[in-house]
Amino acid sequence: MTAMIDIADAGKTFTMHLQGGIELPVVRGVTFQVNPGECVVLSGPSGAGKSSILKMIFGNYRCDSGRIGIRHRGKVVDLATAEPRQVLNIRRSTIGYVSQFLRAVPRVATIDVVAEPLIVNGMSRADAQARAGELLHRLNIPERLWQLPPATFSGGEQQRVNIARGFISDLPILLLDEPTASLDAANRAVVVELVAEKKRQGVAMVAIVHDDEIRHLIADRIVDVTSFAAAA
Amino acid sequence: MADQNFIENDEPLLVAKSLSKSFGRIHACRDVSFSLYPGEVLAIVGESGSGKSTLLQMLSGQLAPSAGQVSYRMRDGVTRDLASLGEAERRFLFRTDWGFVHQDPAQGLRMAVSAGANVGERLMAVGWNHYGRIRDTASDWLTRVEIDTARIDDAPRTYSGGMRQRLQIARNLVTEPRLVFMDEPTGGLDVSVQARLLDLLRSLVAELNLAVVIVTHDLAVARLLSHRVMVMKGGRVIETGLTDQVLDDPREPYTQLLVSSILPP
């Protein structure tokens, strides 16, 4: 089987110039693969570098060494050395990222925040909004909120809007950073269902989940990040 | 679909090659090179005196570089060196395929003539002559930039700062340019007005698949609007890359200082 994500010997160090040039090693020797239809959960204590690895796979953090192979439109691209334009294309059509917090866009209605990734990839506004509505329903966001910008919503509501936005598109790779952190049991169950559906569609996922029960339900494989600890 | 163009169109619109500018012994801008693609938004950030405005002036053909060149792919597909364009050609480019949004709307508008005429004037300059159609298009654009069409016959000097800036944007976009230069477009506005303008700019840029070079010292503006960012200091580009990458994982000491100076929201 051909991996969707193939990370080999990737490493990351922060150099803090404002603190006298202190070097802050984050991870080194990161090596693992993720196949289509598989959910890999990163484990390890807080500060072990789990989020940094997700950000490196998304191209949000630069990678100092090694390679991050991403299968993009049938070809493998090394994200660690890709041009900005290429990274943007990969984000548009290959990798989705569900962050912990919604980066609220002022004045944009919830339904449009969720529908946007589909519109950007060419779907009509009406069709995209219909799909967005279905997902918001499943995630128990009441219809009377759909026309409001999510900025004033509660933390849990914002996270569900964020999840809807992340899961709406048909991207072949999804990165999930604590998707269930501030959700109640009913909504956690919806997220577990959504992950299972994505697996059936062949989506490759990398997730960070602290809740043991959820991790047990969604993980096909666990990668222990402490083995990539750079501080030594 | 706008974004499809962005993915598939692989020829740059604007190319800057080793641009430098000195004023006597002062090197305002040194050896700047980059390519801008259709639909791409590039932010140039840096403090006052870093050379970003000088660079913008050279890119938009208003200032001759001391060295280096700027080339632009015209609507007919031919890429031309800006320096080789005649004055009439350059002016035509400015009236049709380019826009320039100044920080001070008074520089980009005619303050004493009506809002409708401010927008319509650009259409007349490209040969429109049917009064009714010009007025309809102007009123359409006022609506798009959220100006009440009842104000179409009022002169911008009767407008608030935020309205003036939105009018300047309408005047620039009415000819459907492919490239717009912006010099601190939210600079003189108070915060709530800024947010509304940014939001409007963001949706117009995406809808029209505009390429934009925006000069700003405000990193929040760069984050909201741009795909890529160039950080300038002392006339040089010291760091460049994807906007979220440069802002979330800044590498150069000066960029780290800039990013760490933002107050948390």
C-alpha cells in the first residue's frame, strides 16, 4: 500500500534570538507513515512535541531536517522543502487541519465559515451550505445560530463549528489536534462517528487525543512521541 | 472558479529582479527579487524606514529603480519590462489592469466631485460613454463596498474616514484590475472600522481573484489578508515565506522581535 504521509528522520529546533539565542530542541528523528483509511494517534506527555509534529505536517512549522512526504494529486511532494505556493495548493486539495481553537473570522456567518472549504474547491454556494447545514445538525448546533458569526459562541460550540469546517471537505489527509477536548459525551460520540466515516472513505488521519476512551475508539495505531524526544 | 485559476495558472504576473534604490548615499532598497502569481496576496512588512514603501513605488512604476527591473504580464499575455513602457502605456495600465489604494483616501480620490463620479471616472477613462450604464455600475460598486447608494451624489469630503477608504477601493476595482497595490490601507482608521474594511477586502480579493502587494506594519493585517509575507529591514528582505509559517515560526531575530511585540488578542 502507498502511504499518504511518509515522514523520515524529521527534526525541529527553535532558536530563541530574543533570549540570547537559546536553542530549544523540539523533536528529532521523527519517522512514521500513515496509510489511507488509517488513524494514527500521537501519544506522549504535554510538551513532548505532538502539536509541533502536526504543525510540521501542515507546513505551519518549518522542518530543519529530514523529509515530510505527502501524497498530493498522485505524486509525492516533500513538504519540508516545498515552495509556499505548493504548500498552499496542498492545503487546498490534500491536507485539512482541525485546530484546537477556531480562528474566528469577523462578520462571517457560521454556515459560511463551515461551507468555505467546499466553495474554495469549486462547489456552488447552495450545495456547500446544504452540506454545512447537515454537519452542523449532526454536531447539535441549533439552526438559529447558523446565520451568526461564531465569535460570540461558547468554547464547545466554537469547537464544533471548527470540527464541521474540518470534516466537511473530501481531503485525503486530516490532522486533528484535540478534536474532542471541550465536548460533552454526545458530541464526542459524533466526532468518533465522523472519524469512522472518514476511515471508510480512505482518509489518512493523524490525531492528538488526551481522552483514553476516545483514543481507544479511533486509533488504529499509536505512535509514541517520547521516542523522538530531542532534549538529550 | 477563482481558486482554480490560482492553482493552475503557473506563469507569474509580476516579477521583480534584483531591485535596488539609493537616494544619494542612502540605500533605501537593496537587491529585492520575487515573483507574484495571479490571485496571490503578498504582504511586505517592516517598520518605518525599512524600505517597503520605496519598494512599492518601484513595483508600481512610480519610481525608477537604481538597479534591477520589474516586469509585468500584460492582458495580451506578453511580459514587458516596466521601464520599456511609454508614459501613455503606463498610464493606461494604471487605469485598467492595476489599482493603487493609498493610506490617505484623499490621495486616491477627487474629494470635491461626487462619489458616483469618482467611480465612474475610471470607467470613462477606459472608453465607457453611456451615462446610465456608468451610473448603474457605480451604484452597484457602492453597494459592494457597503456605501448607501443614497450618498452617490455626495462628495467624499462629506464621508467618514472608513467610507472614504471603501470608496477608494470601489474606484480601484471597478475596471476589474488583475493587480492592486495597497499602502497601509487600514492605517488611519480606528479599530472597529479597520476590522470591517479588512473583512471587506478579504472577500473582494478572493471573489475577484486579485493579485495584491500590500505594504503594512500591522502583522494582524498581513495574517488576515496575505498568502505570503516578506519581512524588510534596512532596505533588505530578511525573511520570506508562507504567512502563517513566518508568523508562527519566525526564524530571524528581527522577525521574532516583531512577532513577540504583538499584544495578545
